[in-house]
Amino acid sequence: MVSGTVQALQHLFTAWHLGMLLPFAAILIAFGAAGQVSTWILGPIKGIWAASRTGILPTSFQEANQHGVPRNLLLVQAVFMSTVALLILVMPSVNMAFLLLTSLAVVLYCFMYLLLFTAAIRLRYTHPDVRRPYRVPGGRNWGLWLVASTGFLTSLTCLFIGLIPPGHMREGIYAPAILGSLAVMVLCPLLLYRFRHLPSAKASI
């Protein structure tokens, strides 16, 4: 699972007698992965940082350096992700740890989209007069219901598929580990919001 892309290209290049291209393809894959990781690392943190400036996080997490990078939040992320990476040491194999982390990311994304599609419908009714840059076509909101419901059901299906353990992993471990990790990651922002206490946070609600 970790090196599957390179192995697939190896078979392809071997069949075409182009084996000398494999090292170059591997380098390009490495550069692409590095670009993705940099986006995944800084993108969510920039979103959290923007939200933190409304007062839902301590002031130390609202600060940024002279380049506009939220350094303190990045340090917290580094500690958290380093802890998660320790799974590679405690899991029976690297492939199993990779599968567990990848499945957890998929399940978390699907849960996030469930919230987004639900919020889209709710906000259309609770704040109907807010000026929006884009509205789903369809009078009486049937277009929004169609699009959001389709996305919700698709995300829910993907979430349930992500809970199905692969053949080489025991069922009694996989689903509880995924659901437990998902619960922790969902509870963390809820607890931060629940126990906000800064004056700026109260003023912004």
C-alpha cells in the first residue's frame, strides 16, 4: 500500500521496455507527494487560525509570524501528528498503519461533508436573506435539497464503507479504532468551542 504507485508503474514500464524511466517517475511522485503534504499541513492550520481570531482559541494560537504563518498552531500540529505517526511503531506492519490512517482520514472527511450538506440546508432556512455568491438553482429550495441530499447519502455510504475492515485485519479492532478516533477528533473542536472564555469570543457570538 505504501509503494503501490511505484510498483504499478514498474510493471507498466517493464511491459513497455521502458524500465529506465522508473527512477524519474519515482522522483516526480515524491515531488508531488511533498507538494500535497505541504498543502495538507498548512491549509487546515490556516483555516483554524482564521477561526481562532474570532476568539474561540487562546490568544497564543491567534498569533502569526512576520510571514503570516501561525507558528504556534503549526507546532501543536507537529506534536499531534508525530504522536499519530507512532502508530507505525506499535502496529504489526507499516501497511496496516498506513491503511488505518488512510481509512481514518476518509471517514473524517466523509463526516465533515455530512455536516456541510446538513448546514447548507439548515442555513438556507434559518438565514434565507443572507446574500450568497452562489445559489443552487431550483425554486422553493428543491434544487438545494436534491444536491445536498445526494451528497449526504453519498458521503454516508462512503463513511460506512470506510468502516468495513479489510480481509487481513481483525473486525474486532478495526471499526472500534476508527470510530473511537473519529469521536476524539470530533469532540476536540466541540470542547474548545464549549469552553471558550475570551471576551472576543463572547462578543462575536
